[in-house]
Amino acid sequence: MNSQSHEPFDNGLNELKHEEPPAFHFERTMAHVRQQAKRRSSMSSKMIRSALAAGAFAIVVIGMLVIPVSYDLEIGSMVTVEFPVTELMTIDFANLMDSMENLVNQNLNTSGSEATLALAFRDVSADDAEALVREFLGSSANEFELTAEPIIERVGGNALAAITGGNIIVGESGMSDEEVEALIASHFFSMGAVVRRVDVNTDNSGQTTIDLEFESLPEDSMTFHIIR
Amino acid sequence: MKDFEEQLRPVYPELVRYAHCMAGSVSDGDDLLQESLVRAWRGYSRLKQTEQFKLWVLAIIRNTHRTRSMRNGIRKWVSLDNAAHLEQPEGLAFEEKEVVRLALSRVPRLQREALVLYEVLGMSVKEIADVQHAKLSAVKSRLSRGRAKLRSEYWKLSGKEEDHEFSVA
């Protein structure tokens, strides 16, 4: 290619060949490159962070849906009052439910000369419930045997169901039928349902029958698994 | 970024010349160069043969220019057949290199690229063949046809009659 004749435009080509960039051209270009690179890197980082956050959120939701959880939840307390049946008349049963806040269920059983009154409270600690009952009974309380225990729910299912209350397993071993009745009534109450009647009966073979009658039900459906 | 700049600085003037000639003007050439260097910086960590840095950046400029040309369509093509827009104010004259640079922009892309690499950057036919992924004969053909086209456009731009005494050997 070196054998070609010289042409007028070759002078221009030669000028272009020896043309030097103006002063600070390199610095100006690099400043632009840095700025663009930083901006694109920032955009890329934001996109990565957003993607990671979305991924983490998805993992949490999926985890909540599929990972089974089980934990104890104190939902209230149960106060049991034991007294001679002869003292029945000293208790103002007509005002029992209205006299004590958060009392959600009462159950009276008599056996021979002994009577047992079970009172279930929602969102009240055992100590506070006992104090409420003692205040209601007045001086008679000193004659009666009071026992206050927290009501513990074993909540199971997946975490999301537990949070939304859609699927709850109630279990407490060693409870009497009366205690289970109070627990069930308390639990339904906490879900927005008012129980008119709950009967728990266990026959000789160990078969348990639960009869429920509701005063009102929440608009949302409820799913319960009751395990003894 | 520091390594990138260290590699870039010695070859920078050649890259500027190449970009300016390929784009057809200094301003468009600067834009082309900046866009290409942003791409080069982003891909620098993947460059294994650092001794090939100049050829690598040239290839990026080449690809960027092709992409921009496709993106912009024929927007940058101005009719130089009508040289009215090149009329120069009295007392002022276009620099010879500006006329040649403008004439180069009318040369088909592959021919122009071969011409610029050969005439302005001083690369050998073999090196150009490597850059263009072409045979030596194809590069020689492009250089020859490119010079012919450049001559034609140069005469149109300069408003002179073509001197037929000049010819490619």
C-alpha cells in the first residue's frame, strides 16, 4: 500500500495522524466515564438490593407457609373454686358473668357434698384472675379453696396460619372435661365467636364428645383441631 | 479504575483520532469515545490479555459505533452533494484535516475503518485484518476502494474539480 501516489487529501490524513487531543481531554473524558460508571454501578446495586429484598421476602413468606411451628401461648387463666355444696347459695351466680371483666366461661359441677366452680378468663393472668374471684366472693373466699392456673394453648400449624388464626391446634394433656370446656369456650371467644354452650364428655372407652352451641359466629371461617 | 487509566493513557491519543474519524466530527467522536470507554471500563476485569488493551478498546469503539449508527439510522448522513452548507465565511477556511475527516464520514464503514486504521493509526494490513476479522486481500481491497471513495468525496467537499492525474497505484 505504500506504492500509492500522493494525493491532496493525504495532507489532511497526515494532519489527522499527528493530531493530539486538546489539553485535559483525557481528564475530561475519564471524569465522564467515572460518573457514568458510578451511576450505572449505583443503579445496578439498587437493582441487586431490590432483588435480594424481594427474594428474602419471598423466602420468609414461603417459609411461613410451609414450615410447621408449635409453641405455647398463654391466652388467659382458669380459676377453680372448691367449696361445700351447702355454700352454693352464697355465690351470686346471676351476676357472675357481668361482675368480672374478661370472664368468658363458668362451669359448676357438684359431686356429693363438694362443688367445683371453674371460671375461665381471657387475657387475664392467673394472679389477677384469682384476685378478681376473691373480690367477687368477698369474705366467703377465705372459706373456699381457690386454685388459679394459666391457660396455655399449644398453637400449631404453619406460622402464617398461626398469625392469621386460620388453623390452630389446641392441646393440653391432663385436663379435666370442665377445663377443656372452659378452654374451648375461651378460645372461640378469642376468635370472635360467643359460645352459648359447650359440653365435653369422655366415656369409659376414652372417646370424647364435644357439643358446641354458639350464640354468634365471626364472619370469617374458623378451623380448629382439638387434641387431647 | 486506576489500572484501567494507566493502560488507557498511552494509547489515548490514537483512540481519540480513531473515534473522531469514524464518527466524522470531533463532537460526535468524543461522544463515541466516552460511551465506548464506559463499556470498556465495565468489562475491563474480564480482559485477560492486557497487552491487547489497545486492540480490545478499538474493537469496543468499532462495535459501539456500529450500534450507534444502527440506532441513529441515517440521521448523521448529510448530503454533501450539495456543498452549500459547507460554504465558509469569507476570510475563514476549513482546516484540511476537517475536510478530510468529513469526507471520510462519506466512505462506507468498513472501508473507512480500514483507511483510518492504516492511514491515521499506522497499523499494518495484518493488524487491520485481525481487527476486522477479515482476510488480507479483503483489507487491501477495502483500502483501495476506500481511497477512491475518499478522493471522490474530498473533491466534492473542497469544491474543486477532481484531478484525474492522481490515481491509486
